[in-house]
Amino acid sequence: MITWTDIANWLLMHGIRILIILALAVLLWYFIRKALPPLVSRTVSKAKGESKRGLEKRTQTLVGVITGAGRIIIAVVAVLMILTEIGLPVGPILAGFGVIGIAVGFGAQYLIRDLIAGIFILLENQYRVGDMAKVAGVDGMVEYVTLRKTVLRDFDGVVHHIPNGEIKVASNYSRHFSRVNFSIPVAYGTDLDHAFSVINRIGSELALDKNWKDKFITPPSALRVNKLGDSGIDIKILCDVKPLEQWAIMGELRLRLKKAFDAEHIEIPWPHTKVYFGNEPSKNE
């Protein structure tokens, strides 16, 4: 018969050890959370060609993945040690897990594929938390990356969970720099030299504007006549900007070009359609 004395003795012997295991697990987790970010930051800072913001995003991504894996490892080890302290045989439990692992091994092949793909994504620095990317055909902001999956939020606010093993192509819109790349049409009767001059002037003014100059790497300029279209002539405009700034700059540049074209009497064409009812009118009418 178990007495209160037996319970007290057990608690004194094993309870204190269990508390020590839990305390060590908590301290180890606290140490990882505090020591890991600066350690990873110093490591990734040695990478060449990365901007300060790029290094911060890579650090954030790696810290998230490593702390997630570390949390699982600490929890599993602590539970096994506590089970041993309680008196439950850990060996048969692990053997049972091994049998279960063999049974579900064929079903876990996709999980293994996801983990391997996640490792390569991190090693090759394909994208980081905070990057704008197209992953497995989905455009959006990278919100979370683990060894198993990538989480993106698209432009409509929808969150997409993509297994890393499903990712065949990943396009990063914000690696090192972004590019403004669009065409603006002008009417066929437009003096193209004059149109190029106006575009280059507006691009230079925008690049020197105190509210916008820090976002530019190169000023916007007219590159070439890109297309002779059905309704007008398309002029290609290009410039390099800081990551993720291309959409705001394109919007502001289009606004300023529209105002400048109106002031300079440069027509932006639109499709025209002539509709006749009945017979075509004669030239004398």
C-alpha cells in the first residue's frame, strides 16, 4: 500500500529532478532565443552583395526556422528524460515509434521531399521573410518560411500555404534591387524627340525630388521605341530602384507624365472605332 511517506520520498527524489529538467529546458530555450539572432546576424553579415535590409530579412528567416526546430528538439528530449525519471521504459517507446515510422514511411515521402526542398531554399537564399516573390505560381509577400512550407500573403490579403516540395520555380521580386519597366503610348503624329525629352525630364525631376530620391538607384529614362501599335507608338521606360519600391514609383511617374503630356500637348492615344449604319456615306455628303 502506498503511503504519504512513499509519495513524499518519491517527490523528493524524482520530483526535484523533473523540475530541474523542466528548468534546464526553459533556460536552454531562453538562451537560444537570446543568443541565436546575434550569432546568425554575424554569420550572414559575411555574405557579399547583400544590402543591410537583405541581411536583416535573411537573419529573420534563418532565426525563425532554427528556433522552430530547436523548440521541437528541446521538447522531445525533455519529455523523454521525464518519462525515464518517472520510470516508464523509453526503449520500447522508441522501438514502437520505429515500427510506426516504417509503417508510415511510404506516406511520409512527401514530407521528406518538403524538408529537403526547404533546406535548399535556405542554403541558396532563394527568398526570405519580407520578400515579394512568386512561389509555385502565387504572387505575394513571404510571411513565414519553415523547412516544410512557405507562407505567402497575396495582393488580396489571401494567405497561401505552399509545401516546399511543390515549388518548382521561385521568382524573387525584391532581391538586391527592383526595376521599373513599362511602356507609355503616344500618338503617331507626335514628335518623338520631343516626347523622349519630356519623359527624361520628368524622370530626372522625380529622381531628384526629396520625397523620392532615396528610393532610386538610377533615374527613369526613355529607352527606345518599343512598339508600333494599332493606335499609337509605345515608348519603353526603365530605371532601377530600391527593393519593393517599383510599384509606388511607377504610379507617381505615370501621374507626372500624364500632367506633363497634357501641358506639352502630347497625345496619349486610345482606340477609335467608326460605326456606319446602312451604306457608307459618299465623299460629297
